Amino acid sequence: MPSATLTFVFAIERGAPAPLTQQRTKAAVPFAGKYRVIDFTLANCLHSGLRQVLVLTQYKSHSLHKHLRDAWSVFNAELGEFITAVPPQMRTGHDWYGGVLDALRQNRYLIERSGAEHVLLLDGGLVYRMDYAELIRAHRERAAAVTCAVRPAGAAVAGGAVALHCDDADCIQGLTPCPEVDPDITFDAPMGAYLVDKALLLAELDALADAEAGSTSAVDSASPPGAGADLAIRLLPSLLARERVCAYRFGGERGRVTPDRYWSDLGSTDAYFRANMALLEAQPQLDLYQPDWNILTYQGQYPPARTVPGATSGNEGIFVNSMLAAGTVIRGGGVSHSVLFPLVEVNDGAIVDEAILFEGVKVGEGAQLRRCICDKDVVIHPGERIGFDRAADEARFEVSPDGIVVVPKGEQV
């Protein structure tokens, strides 16, 4: 059954959190000490038996293309399997992708030549586990034209989301803007996964793309709602009155993945920071260690992480309740409640507390970091302090509403 499905993963917009997407698209943002955000969606495809996956790319896509090559060249082309990056081909003009539906229209020929019965549309900038094979099965059982995966939402929904209104049979009857934040209001929200009958999608593409004309190009726009919400806004309204559009409830007992019901759009610097820090809880909602649905990624051939005494002080390097990736060395420094990506160095007397350090970050002797995110290859000079004086931090870096300091990629501090 999954072999009758062609999958599109959208990774075309810059997305949020904005400071971390200056040099890469949201789908390529590092997450949880070793992964990229898109790894979660692609792992869902792999475990769900989906073997024909097209990743639509556009904004600063080199990092993502490299990751797809290094981490996801796992399928057998001789069996018709693929995970292929598809930047704008300009087959229908000379424009970049102008949004999710325009991206599909520009790649209409890929849909037409596919022997699939259904097309699965996925937002590549989200973090969750889901068995798409079960969504496909539910779509067939209910003879739906479109099936939209939904999740319960409420006060914590990010701006730009939409509310779906379902009847007692879980058929979607309409959608409205997200209600005002109110802890007493709950509703169904789209979670960025849509299954559409191939013939219906082809019939709709031209008409829907016409409605996209004049919209801001994804090249220049951060697309705040994200591809998942954008699809709900663009795709569903014209179909609700004449097609059977069903909701598939996320986190049910059917399916092969442990239903942890975790979903995050990492929609801001603070949301990104909280999602990483939540992984350090004794029983995190997103359990990266569960064996039945492992997340694949690329790992360099780095030596093991280690702690060693400081060359000057002789103090032991220590870490408490933290994630340390391969190649990381703590030389007489201290790390607590932090997430360290590969090849990080924390030197003698340095203190790292509640921080996220991307690959190749070097923290000099006696430096102190607190509640900050250091992008790739940042060098913190000896004795530097970040995260202790908000006014001083704002004069040099971007600081989130919750006070999270973001040090840009390659910065010498």
C-alpha cells in the first residue's frame, strides 16, 4: 500500500527560528545534539514504508542538499526507490517557487509520470513521530478524497495556525483562523501531513496555483505559518464543499510507532530552545532512545566524546544532565543542562549552563555561557561572559523575548 504513494516534503521556506536560519533553511537546522529537523519527517517516511520521496528545496539549500546526500542515500534506485532533492526546475516559467502549491504546480510532471494513487504532502520543518502507513490505511477505509492529520491544540499554538472544524464522523467541515490564546479553548489544528488522491490533486493544481499569483515568493519570505498551515489555507477551502475531506487524529493507538503524541513546529527561538531543553528531562515527551522508531541522520567519523583534566588547573572536566555528541572534549570545564553537538571544545575553567552549542564551537578558558545558543564554528574567547547582562548581550547579538542569546555562525566573540 505505501508503494502506491508519492511523497513530497516541503523545505522551501526560510522559516523560524530566524537567527538560526540566516545560513540554512529551517528543515536543515540542527536539533537534539546530532540531527537535522528534516530527519524526523524522513524517518517517518522510512519506517512507514514510503520509498518514493521528493524533497522540494529552495532557500539557501546547500546545507540541506549535502545532508540529504550524506545521511539519506539509503534507498535502492534499482527498485524504484529514492529520496531526491528538487530545487526549482523552471519548467513552467522563469520563477522560483512562489509557495507550496506553486511548487507542486511547477513539478506537475513528476506527479503525472508517477504510478502512485495518492500524493502525501509533508512539512519538512516539524518534529514528531508518525506512522504514515496508518494514515494511508485510514484514508482508504473511509474513501476520502483528502485526509488531513490533525492534533489537539490550544493556548500554546503558534501564530499563523488555523483551526479545523470536524463533525462527529471526523469529516472536516470548515476552517477558521486560530482562536485567541485562551487556556479554556481547545480545537483541532493541522499538523503538516496531507494525503490527496492523485487525480484530484492534478485537477486542482492549476486553479489553486492561479490563486497563489501575486503572493510573496518563498525566496524572500519567511512564510510564518509554515508549509503545513499554508497547505491547509490554500488547499482545503475549495475542496470542503464538494469532496470528502477527513481528519486523521494524531497519536492514536493504531500504527507501529509508540504514540508519544509529541509535536513541535520550533516556531521561534524560544520554542526551539525549550524543545531542546525538554530532551534533558528525566522522562522527556520526545524519547530519542525508544527502539521501535529510531531517527536516522549523518554522523561524521569522529572520536568519542570525553572529559579530561584542565592543562592549567588540573581540575576534572565535568558534565551534568547534558547531551554530548561525538568528538566533544571538556578540558577542565563544566557543562550542565546543555546540548552539545559534535566537535565542541570546553576549555579549562569554562562554565556552560543551559546552552546549545552547535558543531565546532570552542569555549575558551574561564568563559561563562548561560541560556544561549551558539551557532556552528563560534569561538568564545577566554574570560568572555554571555547570558548574564541582557543590555550588553542585546548590543552584540539577537536576544529572544525569553532572554535566549543567539550567537551567529562563525562569530569570534
